Amino acid sequence: MSSVHNGQKIRILILYEILKSETDENHKLTTNELLEKLKSHGLLCDRKTLYDDIDILNEYGFEVLTDKSKSNSYYVVSRDFEIPELRILIDAVQAAGFVTPKKSEELVDKIATLGGKNRAALLKSTTTYNTIKHDNESIFYNVSAIDDGITSSQKITFQYFDYDDLGKRIYRYNGARYSVCPLSLMINDNFYYLLAYSDKDSEIRNYRVDRMDKVERTNEKFDFKELTADFNPETMRKSVFSMFSGRPQKVEIEFEESLLDIVKDKFGDIPIYVKGNSYKIIEEIEVSPTFFGWCTQFGEKLKILTEKTKKEYLNYLSKILDNYEKKQ
């Protein structure tokens, strides 16, 4: 009796997998087609048994719809993800530079199949990106080891490298291993970063995951709550991942209306004041050459009003001009 009951459960599971994978509102399977597909899996049943199995699926919330327009045909519409949701996930993977081409293809295949076999090809073919992909195939192993370290509050070690002009890896500190307390993973500007507390530097540092090699979780524990007591990911994103990383100063900036969206994207939901035909913000910014570089790209459309910061900016521009004049 038990083997019969187990056989029924297996048959119902495979029946639902067939319906979920191969059907939707535009692709339906008839009773005979379902019986044949079950037979190909080594499962024999008659029409009445099939109808009973479909009734059981519906009874337990696995909605199987029936089209009686010609002969009975069955299909599943409800899925874990809607098609627009799968599209967003696929686009995100294809646009992510830190995901290698090989792994991108694997992930897109897996995501597409969640929409059913009939929609998988369409989902995979409708979006392409010219994103520059990195070639560190170990990035997913790195993420796995980092995640283990975060969840278990154990330190990790790794080697860290840069590339030379020929694309060869040059390991920092002659390949010596870094030892850090992993706190969080964060994506910024198409790169994947680890935020970690460095005992050596006595501060939170950031490391590009695609530049890490041979990541290993150690047995050395650390106090995650203590290290993250004052840890604010959004503050870290603004100070570290905006790549301004300088001295915090209150800076008044005036800009044209055409830069409204750009300023909002950069600084978030902050007060914006109207000044005649232009706009201005007063924001605490970590002033650095990177911040000045960001300002420079907008030319005369953006102006720093704070006197101290303005003088530093003019000095920054003067050095650039001097560098060009010396080379003429």
C-alpha cells in the first residue's frame, strides 16, 4: 500500500513539473499528450487517474487551468516569478560586469527556465549588453567563502591583486595573505565589493571581489555585533563607494535644471533649493580630487559656492592646466 501511495506522490510531482515547465496560457497540453509525457518518465496511468491527480493539485493550491474549448487541455499560469520580474533579473545579470561571460550564460539559462520552457528562448534573446565582463571565474567561490565568513562570524584570508599593462596579475605585498573580518557585500558602479574590518589598519576597508584570489574562511571568530554597532551601509556607500573619500565639508553647490536628475542620483533624497533660474544644494561631502573630477564634467552648468571648497577646486583646476602647459 505504501509503495502505491509513494508512486502516486511521485507521479503528481512529475505531472506538475511537466505542466510548470512546458505550459502557459499560449501552450497547453491535452490529456493524451500528458499521458504520453508521463509514460516517457516510466509512469503509466489512465485518464481517470490523471483527472484525479489534477484535482488533487488544485485542491492543494497548485492551480492547473483547464481549456474545454475543443478537448480538455491543461496549463499552468501561476509561477514563482512573473515574466517582467525574470526579465529584470536577466538584464541585471547581463549588465553586471563583475559576472564573467561563462557564469552570465549559466545564470541567464537558470533564470529563463523559471518562466517555463516555451518562454525561456524569448527571455534569453531579447536583451543584449556591451558590458565589459571581467574574467575572474573564481568570483562565485569567493562570494561563497565570504558569505560563510559573514554568517559564521569567522575571519577570512585572501590574496589581492592588480593587473599590469599586459593583463598579468600582480599580487600585492608579494602575495602575502590579507586577514579581515567580513561584514557586508555591496554592489557599486558595476563592481562587487567586500566591506571588512582590517585588524592591520584598525578600520573598515573595501576590497573588489573580482581582485581577490584564494579566499578561505578561517576558524578565528570575531564579534560581528561589536564591529557593526556603528556600521551603516548607506553611510559607507556614500563615503566609500561614491569614491569621494576625503575631508567631510558642508558644501554649497549651484547647478542648472538639466542636472537635477544627476544630482538626485548622486546625493539621494536631499533638500534642493531654487535660486533664480538655477538650483542649489547644501550637503556634507567628502571633498577630494574625485569629487572635483565629478564637478568638472559638467563645465559651466555647475558651480561650487562655498569659498574654502571653491579655492581648493580652483587649485585643482590650476594644477591640471599647469600640467598641460609644461608639456607644450
